[in-house]
Amino acid sequence: MKKIEVYDPAMCCSTGVCGNDVDPKIVQFASDLSWLAQQGASVERFNLAQQPAAFGENSLVREALKTLGNECLPLVLIDGAIATRSIYPTREQLALLAGVEEESSACCSDDSEKSEECCGGEKSEGCCS
């Protein structure tokens, strides 16, 4: 199974799911990472405010921060390679990157009508492609 590492920007807590004004994307991402771990993936998450040493110890992360600044965060690494930067990937994208079959993959059958319906009316990368 793949190893997933997430390097988050500075947040108030380890998941960013705290405080009065929580971004729903971060809540969904935390749930998606939990789901991915339940599928057998190794998931580690690092917060710049709480674990700055982890950012300095990884040469890819250190170089991305040096070159692009904090705007590159969050960085998602899959098996030590940068998979995404500056976004929180969706569950579908995480499943694709981690090589995990998603529960709803039945919508991505050979039936193109059904596939297009499941993918919001069009086929796109990471969804029934």
C-alpha cells in the first residue's frame, strides 16, 4: 500500500478542524484521509505550526517552500513524490493517487451513461476516466 504524507500550512490544530470558522474542505479532507487509512494506506500529516522540523527534514518539501513559499501548501506526497500542491485533493483524487478502489467505483462501469451521470455530466480525470 502507498505511503501518503500531507504537509499542511500553519493551522491551530493538527487537522485544522477546530475553531469557530472551519473550512468545510478541510473537514472533508480529514474524513477522506481517515477513510484512506481504513483502506490500508499509511497516512501521516504534518502541520507547519506544530511540526516545523518535519518540513525542514524532507528535501522535496523544503525545496518547494524555498521556491514557491507557503502558497505551495498543502503538499501531498505519495511514496515520497509530490502528488499535489496548493490544494486539498478530493476523496476520488486521493483514491486514484493511492491506488485504492473507491466504494462508489461502481458508478464508473462500462455503462457510459451511468459513468457520465456519476461524474457530474462529463467524464474527467480521476472520475471514470
